[in-house]
Amino acid sequence: MECVSSTEDKPRTGILNLDVLSCPICIEPFTIPIFQCDNGHLACSSCCPKLRNKCPSCAWPVGHSRCRALETVLESTSIPCQNAEFGCTEKLTYGEESTHENTCSFSPCSCPVQDCNYIGSYKDVYVHYKKLIHKNPQSTSQRYRVRCGESFCVKMNISDNLVIGTLYKERLLFTVQSFRKSNGVYVTVSCIAPSSPKAGKFSYCITYTVHGLSITYKSPELKKIQRVSFHTPTENYMLIRNSSLHGESLEMRICIKKEKEMKRTI
Ligand SMILES: [Zn+2]
Ligand SMILES: [Zn+2]
Ligand SMILES: [Zn+2]
Ligand SMILES: [Zn+2]
């Protein structure tokens, strides 16, 4: 990691073993305040009360004097996000990386095309997918290039498992997957993105018609997936029972809607 000192315009950097920034008692990353006993043994603020303010190494009191030197070191550390290679420029404080990384919009996503190993941020996967189609126009038998809020017709063979489409205004890829099980076919729609608020919130609606009868499914929030999974979904799917199936092909109308940001309920 980089350790920053600001003596010049461009800070000098060095290597710091991050272990020194963890409490030696509970091994959790230190947060400010950091305490020390009179012999200089360190303890974090949650360990001190648990130890009844008695240093486990020397039995002197701990929890009254702070170790300002290490607090300064902690404040001056910055760690690149683990998704830096995918374009994230966030610099994080040690111990707080996971808060950011859980919702980092640069979390790696896999291209949904079978046998393609491309991995990148969801925006890069979109660009990559578009290029791939341009390079090989025959690669997808049918292109689904749709707008949010407009329904479109999807025709697929149940055994195909997967069709890929683009929400071209949002520059997002979505997938429609079908899973044949003993009681019928499960259909689910997802979008290729990490669970970052930047990727937006969507929901979808599927209408399946057979013999003049329509079944409609309205989803909760559209699932965001970083890679295509071939496990039968346990939630967020439409079940078309065997009695409603008509051969091997599925024909459905799907509409993906963009959800408004944080509706306030009164
Ligand atoms: Zn501790
Ligand atoms: Zn001590
Ligand atoms: Zn990040
Ligand atoms: Zn690809």
C-alpha cells in the first residue's frame, strides 16, 4: 500500500505493512481513537472496555492515553479500491474499504456471452458487448435493443436458457433466462451490473399468452448480477406451469421499467 507524507508538492510514498494498523488483540482494523498503556502496548476502543482497561501484555491500565502517532499514520493512509484495475479512482481509509467496495460501481462484471471471458466494469462490459456484435453480426440470432418502459416481444427456445439484450439509453445489458424444471419453466430477467446505486433501479413485467389466456408477472426490483448464473432462481421469477406451455418455444412480452429514485412514502 502507499503511505503518504506531504513534505513536497508530490507526496512521497512508501510501503507500509497494513498489519500494524490492526488491533493486536482483536485483529480488527484500528479506528480512531487508538489507546496505549504506559508501556506502549496498543488496544482499540472496543477492546479496552472488554479488557476492563487492563493491558493483556503487562497488566497496566489501558484506555486512557491515546496513541496519537499511530492515529496520524492511520489518517494519512489511503488505499486504492480493489476495483482500481477496472477504473475506480477512490482512495479509501484502511478499515473502511468494504463500505465502499460493497457498492462500488466498478465491481467486475462478466460478459454474458457464452464462452467469452471478458471481465470489466458494467460500463465496459456494455461497450465490449456492442463491439462484439459489430464484429460478428451473426453471433446473436435476434437482437434485443430496447428502451425502458416500452414492451418488446422475446421469442426463445426453452433450452436456449439465455437471451441477451441492451437497454441502449441506459447503456446496460440485460438477460432473459429460462429454466426447465419438473413443474414448469422459470423465467427471470436480470441486468449485468453490481449492486451500486449508480447503475439505477429497474423492475420488469412479463406477459405470457397461451391459447388466448395471459399470465402476467410483475417483478420486485430487477436483479443485478455480476455474472450469469445457471442455477434456478429462488425468487424474482415467473413460473409458467407445464399445462400452459406450448412446445419448446416461449413467446413473451417483456417491459423493463426504470424506478424513480427513493420515492418518499407519506
Ligand atoms: Zn481490539
Ligand atoms: Zn501493556
Ligand atoms: Zn471502487
Ligand atoms: Zn464478451
